Amino acid sequence: DLFDAIVTAEDVAIGKPHPSGYLLTARLLSEKIGGKIEAAGCIVIEDAPTVIREVRRVGFKTIGVTNTYPARDLSDADWVVDSLEPSLLCDTIPELRTT
């Protein structure tokens, strides 16, 4: 009940780092709202450098989280953070502020 779309590895022919799961999610959400959601209008949150590179290649914005890799390994991300704590995200990515 909390999510409008859930995509798992079983839903795509090619898994990560390929962006097909993220593209499918954007398509399902587009269908849900009755309008087109482009990759450039989405943010992918990832901790893997290979996934960050692949999803950016097709137009997604990315937040790299230093869970598994240090910040230097996530430098291809649009933004790099140490946690998903809301105030840190808003300080790092002012565009996310809702007020």
C-alpha cells in the first residue's frame, strides 16, 4: 500500500547494472499517473558505481550513497552523500527542499 510501483529482478530480462529496471519503474509510474515520466525527471539512489554510470547514460539523475564505496568511487553521481538523512539531503541537494 505504500508504493505505486514495485519492480524486482524478476520483472526485467537484464538486471543491474543495466538500467532496465529503472526504466520500467518510470514507465509503470507514467501509466499510473496518466502522463509521461522521463528519466531526467527521476532520481536514482544507488551505492554502486557501475549502476550510477549506466543509469546516468540513459538520463537519470543520481544520488550516490557511501554505504559500500567511498565518495571518490561514486564521483559519476550527480550528488554524493554519506546518508539519506533528510536534512543532509536537503543541505547537499537544495532542489529537494519542499518548503
